[in-house]
Amino acid sequence: MGVLIRDVELAGRGRVDVRVENGRVVEIGRRLAGPVDVDGRGGALLPGLHDHHVHLAALAADAASVRVGPADVHGRAGFAAALRGGAPGEWVRAVGYHESVAGELDRWVLDDVAADRPVRVQHRSGAMWVLNSAALRATGLDGHGDGGRDGRFWREDERLRHLVPPVRLDLEGVGRRAARLGVTGFTNADPHPGHGLAQILSVLPQRLVVMGVDPPVKLMLDDLTLPTPAQLAVTVAGLRPRPVAVHCVTRVQLLVTLLALDEAGPAVGDRIEHAAVVPEETIDWIRRLGVTVVTQPHFPVERARAYAADVPSDDRPHLYRCRSLAEAGVPVAAGTDAPYGAHDPWAVMRAAVERGDGEAVTPETALNLFLGRPEQPAEARRLEIGAAADLCLLHVPLREALDALAADVVRAAYVGGRPIHTL
């Protein structure tokens, strides 16, 4: 398939034409010969955005879910009203819950607000589901194990998946919305991708990396079951030569990971996911290991009130570092972590620029957080001869786009030269 895009602004080249054939850029220059397929009208042409950390099945299930996060409902009454919105006896799947809404949840709290239907509520972290008594009876879990007693199931998605009713996954909607944002690729970051997940997600028009099926291998760490550095090093060494992506959301998880990588030896493509708490004294250590940090710079903005209440004061200065890592030479990229964070990379970029904690970055740096190669997220892709034609065409020149950092600057998106969104 051949496409000639006339008069676009290309970084370092000014206003040029770009020809695509067989999914790759084959010619760049002024007034290229041939019929014009797209008139860029001076808008910037960028590599398509890549969301380096997202949970696509959970995001696709959002359409069939009730949102009960702090931004969606207020207080116990609002929470109860949201859960009671369906017909009696029908299952309710609620997501995004945080204790600031209505306190700690267990089966009895849910029974008090919605006892007439099976209810399951996912914590905002994605790590825990809480089921009410009707849901526990319907699944046969009532009284079986700790979760069966209080309704709280910690990192038991795989077990619950086979017991709760299936949820329709609106993957087509996910793909359309992402294409409108200029997203041409995803890295799905589920720690244990279910059987056939890659095939299920293949309906998306974007390019796809599925951790655990494709490199890297996702390793989950939880403080309650934290391995020793030596134990984690054995796990990492057993996975070599494949790179690993280690989930680190606490100070101790980061320290165990760095010690383990020191012992096992780093590999090209190793990543730290989230790096939620990065003490200053560990920054040079991360740099020396050469590991890439894939962070969520929008979380301190999105979750400012919750973090002020929940995060120990000693950790608050070290949350989701971005600028200090980049300035120290640590490779840094970003993912939305949707649906546990905003799904719009442009909103993430704005938050990264507007942070008031000393970690704000320039608009150029914020954009580059989503322009990296999937296998090396901090290495920005360039539009040059031979490059894959995964493209994001803007209505405006790059300078205006950087001033706005808003999704409405996107005019079209292409994967392998094929349009997945046009206006």
C-alpha cells in the first residue's frame, strides 16, 4: 500500500512530503512526484504514540463496569446508589474504589449497601477484589479460605476469572478511542496473561506487545510476600536472556529489585514498572544498572489528595520521579496504567509538565515519554527512511502541539501506513 503525505512538518527537516510503501517510510523530500493522498497542511507528523504500560482487558471491561472512584462517587450514599443502579439479582462489577470514598471494604460493608444482588468491587490499585455475600454464594466461595470469610481477594484474578460471569470486552471501543489519541501501539502489562489473551487482543488496530508472551517478563512484587534479593536474583537469572519488568510500588520493593539485578546482572530491555517511590540515593544505582523506568508521572496529580492522606511523609518527596531520573541519565518512559489511571497519553503529558513537586518536565520530554520503541521505551523512534510507518499526524505544527498537549491536536493515525483514524 502506497501513501503520499504532502506538506508535513518533520522534526529536523522542516516542511516536507513523506512517501510510504509496504508499511515503511521510503522517501522524504520536498514536492515528491505522484498523486497526493493526504494534504498535511503544515501539521506535524510524529511517530505514533506508544502506551508502554496498560491493562487492555481491564480497560475494555470498563464499558460494562460501574466506576466508584473518588472522582465518580462521593461518600457512602453515592457509593451505595452506584451499586444499586442495576436490576435486583444482576451482577454488578464496580471498579476504581479507594478508601477515601467510603472507608475500608469487606463483604459486610457491601452487604449493608447492596445485599440484593451479587457485587464485586475492584480496588483502584487493581490488586484486590471485594465480593459481597451474594457474590460469594454465587461463586461457591462463601467460607472457603480467607477471601471466602471476609470477601477480600488479593491478587486472585486468575482464580476469580473462572468463577464470576464473563464481562463483555469492548476492545473495538478501546482501539477506536486510542487511535483518536494518536496511539499506534500498546504494551500490555498484566503479570499473568490469561490463555489466549494475545489472540483476544489482536482485534485491536494498534501494534501490540503482551508481557509474558513477548519480552519482557513481568514480575510482580508485594510487600507481604516479598522475596529476598537473593531469591529474586535466582528468578531473574532463570529467565535470562529474556529481560524482566519488575513491578515496584514501594521503597522496599525497589531496593530488593536493585539488589537482585546487581546479583543476577542486568539485561538489555530490563525495566522497573511504576517506580512509585525512588529515594534520591537510589537514582545513580538505577542509572548504573542501565534499567529503564516506565513510570506514571500523572499519578501525583490525579491522586494528590489520596497520596497526601495515605502515603508516609518520608515517601512523598520521592513519588513517581520523572525529571530527576531523566537529568541523572536514567532511561525514562511512561505508560498510562489504564484503567487504573487516565487512558489519554496527552493528559499524562500535561500532568508531567504541570507537576509542582520539582519533578515537572518540559513538553518535549513529556511527549518523548510516549515515542519510544516498545523494546527500548526510552529510545525515541524517528521518522526516517526505512522506519515503520506508524504515524500520528497533527492539525498543527509541533510548537503549537507542545503548547497545548491536548488530544484534539490529533488529525490522523496510521499503523504500517494504514489509517486507523482520520478526520
